[in-house]
Amino acid sequence: MTFKKATWPRKLRSQEWFGGTSRDHIYHRSWMKNQGLPADLFDGRPVIGICNTWSELTPCNAHLRDLAQRVKHGIYEAGGLPLEFPVFSPGESSLRPTAMMYRNLCAMDVEEALRANPLDGVVLMVGCDKTTPALMMGAASVDIPAIAVTGGPMLSGQWRGQTLGSGTALWQMSEMVKSGELNQADFLDAEQAMSRSPGSCNTMGTASSMASMVEALGMALSGNAAIPAVDSRRRVMAQLTGRRIVDMVKDDLKPSDILTRNAFENAIRTNGAIGGSTNAVIHLLAIAGRIGVDLTLEDWDRLGRDIPTIVNLMPSGQHLMEDFYYAGGLPVVLKSLLDGGKLHADALTVSGQSIAEDIGDVQNWNEDVIRPVEKALTQQGGIAVLRGNLAPNGAVIKPSAASPHLMQHRGRAVVFEDIDDYKARINDEALDVDETCIMVMKNCGPRGYPGMAEVGNMGLPPKVLKRGIKDMVRISDARMSGTAYGTVVLHTSPEAAMGGPLAIVQNGDMIEIDVANRRLHLDLSQEEIEQRLSRWSAPVGRPISGYARLFHDHVEGADKGADFDFLTGSRGHAVPRDSH
């Protein structure tokens, strides 16, 4: 931790707009005053943007408008001027074809808004899956003082005496309907019980995983990740965040000071400990690319390999985010990593202190929810990165959510050319498949879908489910929801739509998966693979125009974070030329 505070007072960036008597300065101030702002708010105090992904089309973030008011209270209390503004909100539950397609659009929106406006610092209002990495990516590329506050998870789902987890219960019940264990009427009855309060997924899905990643990176105040959306302490966290960003501006504490390699290593290890989403792999790679940290899939495999999963939450375990918060939340997990020598203790956080100082003397209040290391769900809970002739650039699997007996498996490929092919044939009793087979789906990667659909956890065929089988090996270039589970190999790279080896897999080909040895092998000679590839043609045409065209032309592979090739790196916060 080598950060040195800037001198205060000093002239801030916003004064290029507001701090003078020229025609242009008067122009900028005068229009701002039509909102009823007193003249002394433009006296050189920090101007803080509140970057809000509130949207009723993003139900996980629909309460953020209220939370932003608490952030404003904190900013005013600390002597700053808060100015709230909207950015594109990539809501996971509504956007088609995928919210992932629009993560980069949101990041572009954030970056340009921060640079073009009279802002000295920013509070990032995040929650739903893609909103968190998008705002982090945009902020990293501008590098003004920034801090995140999360909307928080929903309350636990309750239905007929059962606890339901967001997403996880959906996948489970859907399979139960297909197997005949649950009727459709009961499935519909459970629908309301799954989502009974404001907030994001109450499982350790992508939203909660990314909230934890942001806290582990040091970009949110300690304890931010797990507070339920409706808990009064979530509002307290928002207000304290508003206070803190003002001091961060005075100190000139920026993302580049916090998002160091050590910070990313802390986050990767934390993801293993919490049983976090595979989506965190892609998002952290993208954030690292924006801040200039050389993070790779190998780092994910190396750093997570010996990390026990100690958080007993769905989909890997039994409990939900509400329970996690009551047990002590992420600080308890970080303390466990620290005590085990797995955390860079001196990594700087938005508090201005080290992460070890932030943790303090926390206590675990429920050892069934946050387990001692010796009682971990699994002793190797990190994301495993598989390579071989089927995935030259890598593929990932989440061992904590997989079946141990399938972690080493050889089986016959049952191939689906895309998600539509899968949907058309999966319920056919004549489908030639059994539990020993490996289900393969193509053309669902960044370019192929586009945007990497969360369909990698392909539901099993009813004919298999009816025999009591709950899991099979599944391989694709898709993602899966962080709420999902199973022995699912994801993010196979290069993707099929880019001519990766996945594109030429045929029914009947033998595939071997060996997680312990990090191997994913297609049982074909290199000569045969090359011959098939020579006959292959891309099934996805280039879009004629629009954002889809931009995405198709510039999205990178999953192994690089699926960012746009022209957005990697930081473009800084130099004040642009005046507009008049």
C-alpha cells in the first residue's frame, strides 16, 4: 500500500466548467441553476456524479432511485455536490438476445459520460449481473475517483415451507416438471414466491458474485456485498458511500490506485471461497483489461486451485444471501483467506486503508453458512480452466457446482448446432442419448449468439430425467447463469462461430473431460480436425448495421473478457475542449 494523498484544497476538474467568470463558465453554471442550486455549490467543492442503472426494465435495480437519495445525503454531508445521471441498464431478466451483448454498450456509456461531464468523482449504483462489471469497466477507463454501492439481494424465497433460491429453484423445478415430479400448476404457484422483495438474485449468482468481487477488489466499503436490499443497513451503506467519495476526491484516490494485480488476485481467491459464478471470470478479465493489469485464465486456475469453498450458498450449497449477511458476510470470508495466508493483506481499498484493516476483528455468527476451512463444501473450489484440442484457448468449469463422479469422464457426443436445435430436439423420446453421453452445443459464444447466452446448463432430456439421473456432462461456448449448477463446461474458446474446434464436433465423436488434469480432449487426429475445419463455413452472418454490427466486428473471445478490441486500456479523464 503505497498511496500518497493529494494536497487539499486544490483546483478540481469540475472547475474547468464552473470556476470562472467567462461567458462559458457562466453558461455552464446558469443552466445548472435552473434546478434550484445555490451559487455556493459551485465554489470549488467536489462535484460527484451518481451513475445510476435504475430502470423498471431491470427489476433487480428498480429500487436504486431511492438508494441514490441516500447517497446524495452522504455527499451533501461531506461537503460535495451530488449530480445523478442515468446510463444504459443491461437487465439480465428482460434483454434479448442477451444482457451480455449490452454490457459493453453500458460501459461505453459510462466512460463517455464520466469524461464529458464536470465530474470529480463518481458513485457507481450497481446490482443486476452486467451492471456491476459495465460500470466498473467504464470507470476504470476514465480513472477518476470511483466507489460502488450495490442494490443488494432479495429476501429468501419461501414456498410451502420450502426455501427457494433465485434462478436455482427455477432450473430445479423446470427439470422436475420434465421428469414428472412436479406439475405445471405448482410450478406456476411458486413463481411469485421466488421473487418476493426488491433486489437482485438471493443465491450466489452472478449479481452476488460480482458484488463480492467489487468488495474483494477494494472498490466498495467493507460489508457492502451481502446486505439485503430491503434492510435499513443497505441505506446506511449508501449514505456512508456518499460521504466517502467526497474524501476520495480530496485525496485523489482513483481506481488505478486500488485495482492492482494484488487486488485481482484477492478477488479470484475470494470467488473460489464463495463458490462464485463462472461469469466472474469474463468480467474480471474485462475490468483488468481496462485498468492495464495482465490477467489471464491461467491466473484464475492457479490462484483458485487450492481455495476451499466455505460459503454454503445455492447453487453450490444450501443457504441464501440473506443468511450470508446474518452470518457476517464477505468480511468473514476475507478474514478466513487472510488467516490462511491467501489474501494480500496490504491491498488498498476505497476506505483509504488496507483490506486487512477494513476487515478488522470480524466474527462468524453461523458456521453452517460460512464454514470453517476443515468443513468446506470442497477443498478446491476455484474455477478450473480446461485446455486441449477442443478448447485451445481454454474453457471453464465450476467444480463446487459439479458432480464429483463426472469430473473425469469419457463419453459420446450428442451435438446441438445451436440453442434452437437443442430446443427442437431435447424432448424427443427418439433422441439417441443416455447419461453416459456428453451434450455439446455450438454457436452460443460472444459472436455466435450474439453476446454469449446463459444456456450452457442445458436441461437434461426427459427420458434421462425420468430414470432419476440429475446430471450429465455438458460442453458449449455459452455461459450459464451464476444461479445454475451441474457438470457444465463453459466458455469454450475459440468459439464455434469463430471457427474453433467446437464447430466441427459431430454426433458420435468421443470426448474426454479430466478436471483434475485440466484436460478437454476431442478424440480425433489433428489431421481430421483440420480437414473438417477446411470444410466449415460460419453459420452466423455479419449484421448489416447498428450496434449488432459493431459487436460482431469487435468483440473479443471469452478468454479475453469479451470486451471490444478498441476499448481495452484507459483513455483517462483529460478535460475535453469546450463546446461553445
